[in-house]
Amino acid sequence: MSKVLHIDLDAFFASVEIAEDPSLRGKEVVVMGAGKRGVVTSANYGARKYGIKAGMPYKKAFSLCPSCIFVPAKYELYEEYSRKFFKILEEFSPDVEHYSIDEAFIDISRLKFLWNSDLKLASMIKERIKSSISLESSVGIGDKKVSAKVATELAKPGGICKITDENEFLKGVIISKIPGIGRRLSVKFSMLGFERGEDIERKDFLLWEKIKTGFGLYVLPFERNQLSSLPFQSVSRGQTFDKDICDKEEILSYISHFCGEISETLVKNRVKASVLGIKLRYYNFYEEFYKTKVFPPVSNYSDIFKTAKSLFLKNYNPIRGKLRAVTVFGENVKRMPYSYLFDSKLNKRESLSPIIIKIKEKFGENKIFTAKKLAQNRFF
């Protein structure tokens, strides 16, 4: 048996929409961000055949495939499916790393006494995911995290791929698929007639050795990250506006809403963010990123909004033009205690967050909200 499995849910957001509405099965489904000018957040493989991909504006996606079914993103629903996904994985092994909302690594080195075949284990996990939450997945198997992840890319959609010999794998794989080789370099190799690793090895052995060394340098920092039980590494919420805007109060009302959603996600998963930031996309698609470290890490709405508001007011310049979209994000997520030795304002605010979530779950989303949101009446 190899040491690592990497499991990735195929076209996750779009697949959840199909699982919730079986009438969408067999059709081209595209999940869009909020707003009439939102961008694609996910597309199933039927829609991808038309060239539709994440980050593409609605107008372009629609022009490529007018018959596609466009649905708005439902992040809370995706998070619920994600929790079910990880719960399934933890039934097979305690050594699960939550790499993102829809993918994970499993250290299977301690499971060799239970399973004599990693391929059989991968197949059973796929079947369990399919039968439990009606989602397809791809699985990569390797001795290292990075080789398992690359194997998953080769297995998509819905397959299983195992890398048993890293050197032979690198020789056989298409050059653009080798981690560490960017798009520009792969184009240059293609112009020289190099399509696969074995072409380079055969025609330029010294260059091939450099590529293998570069692959090793790529692998090292990736492998240093030990398996962790964090539900995700980062979280973000944003929106493309129906029309470009420059009014600061209007923009802050959106930022306030995004901060509330991020806070709920962090609190529900009992984690906190130690880095907070915003992304500003201007009318001409020019983007700027700003972020800052926060200590101690936070999960409550007040502290997240205070930081996001400060970053926005400090860096937004209306002279550059109106904004097309804004995103708020939290990074470097940590699992932290929700109580402290000494009473403080921070402790009181964070004790309030889980209570607010319970009220929303019991009585409805719009039964309790911030005074700022009520005053602006923007999200009702």
C-alpha cells in the first residue's frame, strides 16, 4: 500500500445543486456568484465542454452556452455537504487533513493492517460518498501528498489513479501537468518538441535532472505541512455588484454582510482566522489585495468587520474608479479555545456569536441581525 490518498469532490458546487435537484441531472449546470454580473464559481463537466470555467463573467459564460442552467451559489448548503463529506472520510481513518471545502488527504500508512489494497480502499470511499451524499469524487494515491494530488488531477472526473514510481510517472506525464512547471515554460517545451517528460530525458538529460530537482524543491514545502484536522485553510465571501459603485457606505454595507457570513462559518466550525483581508476589483477588472495579521485570532463578526472596514477605508481610492466587486477573506485558520482565563470584551463578543447562530437556526435567518444591516435594509 502507498501512504497517502487524496480525495476531491468533482465540480463540487454544481454537483451539490444536482444532488438537491435531480431534474438537473444530465444537463449543463453553472453555479454563479451573487448579482446579475456575478462570475462563475463552479461548472459541471457538461458545461466545461463549452469552455466555461470558474471566474468567468456571466455574459461570457452565457454566450458560450445559452442552454446552460445558471443557478445562484448557496454557500451554507455547500458547507453542510462538506461537513458530511469529511464525516464520511473520518469513518475510514482518524488521519484526515481538511485541505479545502471539497478535498482532503488521508494518511493510510496506519491502515495497512485493515486494508491490504489501497485501490480497494479508494473504491470503497468513492462508493460511500456516492451512496451517502450523491456526489462523485476522484481519488489519487501516492507515497507523498503532492504525488497523490497530481494523481487526482489525472483521475478526474470520477476515477482513481495511483502513482507507484515517481520517476516513471514524471517521464510519462504531459509536461504541463508536472507541478512546478508553469504555463509559459510548458509552451516553450512544446515549441521544442517536448511533450512528455521522457522526451526531455531522451534529448536533454541534464535539463531533465534539473526538472526533477525542481520537482523535489516543489514537493518539500508541500510535504512539511503535516496532516491536520482543520476543516479548511481559508474562507472568503464576496460579490460582483449589479452595477459599479463608489459610495463608501454602500460598499461597507456589503462588506458588513460578508463579514457576518465569514463569522458564522468560522464559529460553526470552531476555528478562528489569524489573517484577514479584502480584495477590491475595479470597473476595469484591475484587482488589489490587502491583508493583515490579527492577534489573537478572531471569529466574531465585530472584530472581523472592524478589520475589514479599516483595510477598505485605508486603501480604497475612488479616483481609480468605481468598484465592480468586493471580497472579504480570512486565512491561516487555527483551532482555538472559545473561552479565556480572564473575562474580557473579546470573550463576551465571542460567547455571543454561537448564541446568535442558534437563534438563526431555530427561528430563521432574518430574525436577528446587526443594527447596521437593519438600518441599510440591503439584504432583506
